[in-house]
Amino acid sequence: MQGVIPLAPALLEPLTPLKKRTGARSQFFPSPSKSTAKSPAKPRPPAGTVSCIEVPPLWNDRFGLIQEEFAHEPFKLLVAVIFLNKTRGKYAIPVFRQLLRLYPEPASIVAAGVPALRDLLRPLGLQTQRAHKLVGLAQTWRDSPPKKGTRYRTSNYPLPADGKDIKVDEILPDSSEDPRIGAWEVGHLPGLGPYAYDSWRIFCRDELRGLSKGWNAESASTGFESEWKRVLPTDKELRALLRWMWLKEGFVWDPKTGDKEPASEELMTRAIKGGLKWDDEDEFGQAETPVDEV
């Protein structure tokens, strides 16, 4: 084994002598002024609280939710909601449309059965659970579709303890005759939760009750209040939709309490031109490049 050749003392010294650091600062490199210092960034909102959809200008006819497309086809709307539950729209919607091409009616979904639906739903995950939900929903809808004047208990919806004064097998008439809260025309359908109930109330209930030809008081009588104005959803996209809808009417709406106040003239001007962005879950912010300035 060869011996290690020792380095010369000069090679052990640093090429440039190290200087001792002091607290003094050179006059040629002054500290940055307060005016150039960056202000602390605003904390980002928690994940899952801000809509993925850009704020449309108020003159748009649609906000951009799949529920708007199927507002006149309530069964398909509820099927879409099952697909969207716990899955992002860009993955769920293509499979949903494939399902409609293969099985467009409740009867065809029932005939297909769980095995065929499970294979179709496999790319989304939770395929067995979702397949059973779809078959159960389709079978109940086929045999007993929702109808006007027939409400079923929905325990703890829309608020905790709602429906506690209604028996499990009790059927209630229209809410104009029995005002008890916690029963809806789709309450007997299996596999539904608050997101589905909120979606159906916003987009489908008025038409089922014969009060309007659409979800936004189309052809309704004077003084009619749309169902969507009474919904307080927890889903971020439904909240975003209703904030936009209320802004169309000139109000800033609180999705947690339902309170509203008149929108400022500046906010309305931005909203009409399309110069808004989602600032956080409860507020609008100004877009970095307003549409009218592009």
C-alpha cells in the first residue's frame, strides 16, 4: 500500500484570507428604504374553499356548472352529483357523459346492473360504492319518481335537528300546506346527501312544484321567490354560483349566514365587465388585468 503524500503547508491555507464579520455596513450599500420593502403576502385560503371556476361577467347566461345543463332533467342532475362527489369535475364529467350515452334512462341503468357500472366507474375510484348508489337511485326513481305535493323526511337537513319532528315513514304535503322543515320531494331517494339536496333545490324544485319553468323564476308569477334564494350550501362551487347570482341582483351575499347587503357601484362595474376574481371563500377581489383594460 502506497503512503499518503502530505500536502504542503501553503496548500492548506485558503486562497483568500477570511475577514472577521462585524455589525458595520458599508456606506456604498445602504439598507433598502421602507418604500421598496415587500409587504407580507396575504395568506392563501384553505384548500377546497375557493371555486375552480373563474368569475363570469354578470351578463353571462350561465355560471359554468354541470347542474345548469341538466336543470330540466333532474334524474341526470342527481347522477352527475354522485359522480362529482369526492372527484374533480375534469375527471368525473367525461365518465358521466359516457354513462349517459350507454344508459340514458333509469331503467337502462337498472338493467345494466352493478358489475357493468363498476367497470365503467373504475377510473374514478370508489366504483363499487358508486355503482350500488346509481342502481339504487335509478330503481327508486323508476318506481317512485319525485312528484309535487309529496315530501319525505330528510334527517338533519338542511340544518342539524331538522326533520326530528317528522316520522321516518311519514309523507308530508307541499310546504305551502305543511311548513315543517326537514322534508323534501327527493327525500326518499337513496344515496343522496346535502350536496345533492342543495343542487336539486337550486335547479329543479321550482319546476317540479309548477311554480316556474326554470330555476331562476322563468315565467313565474309576480313576487315569486326562487328556491335558490333560500339555500345555504356548503359546497364551494354552489356557494360561488349563488354569490354570483346574488350579485346579478345587486347584492353581496354571505354564504354562511344568508345575509346580504347592497353591492358597491365599483364592484358592480367590475362584475359587469368581467373584472373580478375569487379573492377568498367569502369575498370578491379585483382581477389583476380587468377585461376592459386588456
